[in-house]
Amino acid sequence: MPDAPSSRGWTSPSASEPQELAGVPSEERGRISLRYREMDRVLGGGLVPGSVALFAGEPGVGKSTLLLQAADFVAAKGVKVLYVSGEESEQQIKLRSNRLGLSGRGIYLLAETDVDQIIHQLEERLPGLVVIDSIQTLSTAEASSGPGSVTQVRECALRLMRWAKARGTPVLLAGHVTKDGTLAGPRVLEHMVDVVLYLEGENLGAHRLLRSVKNRFGSTNEVAMFRMGDGGLEEVSDPSKALLEERGQGAVGSAVVSVLEGSRPLLVEIQALTSPSALPVPRRTANGVDYNRMIMITAVLARRARLSLANQDIIVNVAGGLRVSEPGADLGMALAIASSFRNQPIKPGLVAIGEVGLSGELRSAPQTDRRLAEAARLGFSSCVLPAWARGKIPATTGLELVYAPTLGEAMRLSLERRSGKGGVAEESELANLEKLEE
Ligand SMILES: Nc1ncnc2c1ncn2[C@@H]1O[C@H](COP(=O)(O)OP(=O)(O)OP(=O)(O)O)[C@@H](O)[C@H]1O
Ligand SMILES: [Mg+2]
């Protein structure tokens, strides 16, 4: 009897007999929009019915805010939403809802932490969307360990998932993340749920990034940007512009790269600072770029472009708190370091795209045309590219394309020569480099 109550309070009504795939009804129900176009895009086009999505983030980053705003949007379309809070009382949620200017119509609050009680309520009310804030506060009497433990979190998530699949109702879970950026308690949660999104805000000021790290119904590494204000989270529809807003023109050690975050090109400023080190082993600091990548680029600059970086402290920073992890940003990072070391700014209006190889050669980055289009849209006038890309890019980018086979050549084409002194580099070194490349 599928509907008989089990020791677990509720059993899925779906038959557990094998079904031929061909015979499974392809009941394609529409995806559900969660208010923000950007968030829908990160989800792969909205929330899939019956899916379980985890919104993970550090304390205070805005998970509850985002979920309540999304819940209100869905409820306003006539869908019944059950908002389960194990952390806040109804009054506290009401306060937030007032602050965000939400009507609250169609949202039913349940302050409960016992997952079996919650499932009982879900069966009674059959909502069209469920929000659980947060999964770590739930527990079941059948597991002996405390709330937040691996066993409890897994068991509670499993029950909610079974319910979601059986009823075809989407469930949004808020999940806490520890300081080192991993999901508190179990990583196993990431394997179970359909979608894992991270809401990040560290070093971003009022900006928040929503990043998909797992998606069974869409591509991963999609990023959406939000801004936290009095009225809650608003989406930033032009993140490249927001990221470059505070950039100083003609600054030494600053390069703009066009990177791909998921399917979207994004313009990001990479800054570098080199200064003579007082330490026996000079310091290398990487904020927002991969440390090993930076060490590699530094080594290539030293060996292939003859920059005497061995006694320099080097700091590389991605402005705006973003993390850049793709090789297409290599050239920009290298140019930023070279620019600081030589005290020569990068030519105004120039963007860099390309990967740097160990022998100093430049390689193309995927989807260069889309990256160029983004640069052109934001008013950049030229782009330094690997020579390999020549002839492979549609002519209509609107940018002046500067091709360089090597890093040394790219440096010569991208850095502005200053007549004044101040940089570590001397004319003799430049002459050296020119000889080296002939
Ligand atoms: N009155 C306010 N005006 C503007 N922003 C506010 C106000 N109150 C709170 N916030 C913002 O909301 C954030 C808290 O959001 P929220 O409670 O949604 O975070 P959370 O991720 O759910 O946190 P927790 O992990 O504690 O549940 C604060 O960090 C702050 O930026
Ligand atoms: Mg919260």
C-alpha cells in the first residue's frame, strides 16, 4: 500500500516498479520564474518543477532576503508558497517582509524544525513552492544526532527531496556555509540536490554574486550579480559596467580582461603592484586569481620577458572582489604585473584576452568573439590578442585588434612608453627585450 503511513510518517505515492523510459509521459511543465531574470538565467531558464535547489552562503549574505523576495513574486502569481523557517519567528519574517515592501499574500509561514511535521504540513496544504530556511536547522526524531550534523542534514534533505519528486513541487533550501567556503556539515548535500547555487558577498561591498556550481537542468558556472540595498536585493543587469565603474583611467598596474563566467562574458579589472622586497623570500599575494597561475605568469615574465621580478613583492588583485579562474585572463594579469614593474600604464581603452604558455607564447581563449563584443559594448577601443586568433574573428567587432605572438610582443604593443623615469625598468632592459625577440 503506497499511501499507508510508514514509520517515517509519509511514503511516496509513486509506484516503485520499473518503467520503460519510452513509456514515461514527457509531461513538460513550464519552468517557474523566480522574479529575477538574472537568477532565472543562472537556474537555466527558471526553476524546474519537482527540483530541489540549494542556496548556500555565509551568514548574513542575504539568503533569506533573496528567498523571501522570490517567494513573494511566485505567490503574487497565485501559487501557494509555504515558507518554513527554523531560524526566525513569524514576526521577524514579517519585519523583513515590511522592509522589503512585500505584500505577503499567498505566503504561508511555518516556524518548525521537525522535518516530519513539515512533510505532514506539506501533504495537508500541497503548496506550489516550498522554501526551507535553513536545511541545517531541521532535524528528525529518528536520527539521534543533533541538528546540523551530517546524518541529520542528509536525512532531512532526503525526505524533502522524496516529497518534491513525488509531488512535482520545487523546494528551495537555504544552506549555511562555513568561513572556508564549504557547506557547513555535509558536502553530501551537494550530491543529492538538483541545483547548487552559492550566494557570495565577501569583499564585494553591496554587490552579491549568485553562482551555479551544480545544475542538473542547465549549465554551471553561470553568474548573476545583485546589489543589496534598503529594498533588498536588486539585480545588476550590467555587471561589467558595475565592475569597472570605479576604475581610474591610465593607472599603472591595471589591466582590463574579458573573461567568460559560464556563458556570459564579463569585463574585469586586474590590478598588480610590485615593490622591492625587504624579505629574503619575496612575497606573492593573489586575491581573486589562482595563486599557482600567478606564480607561473611571474616565472614566465622573468624568464621569457626578462623582467627582474626575483626580488620583488608582487600583489595581484581582482577589483570588485570577483574571482577569475580562467586562463583567458593570463595575458591581462601578465600585463598588469609588467605595467606596475615598469611604471608604464597600459594604453587607454585596451582590453587583453589570451592564455600565456610556459615558453611565453600566447594562445587563444574560447569564444573570443563574444568577449570582444562585450568590450566593444563598454566602449573599449582596442584589444591585444594572440597571433593565433588572426583571421578567426569576424571583422565586425568595432575594436582595433592587435595581434601578438608572444608575451614580450604583447607588452611592447600594450604598455605606454613614458619619457619620464620612475619605473624599475631601464631603457637598456627594453633594448634587451627587443634584441631577445628578434
Ligand atoms: N535595514 C536594512 N537596510 C538595508 N539592508 C539591510 C537591513 N537589514 C538587513 N539588511 C541586509 O540584509 C542582510 C541580511 O540578510 P539575510 O538575513 O537575508 O541574510 P542570511 O544570509 O539569511 O543570513 P543568516 O545566515 O543569518 O540567515 C544584512 O547583511 C544586510 O546587508
Ligand atoms: Mg537567513
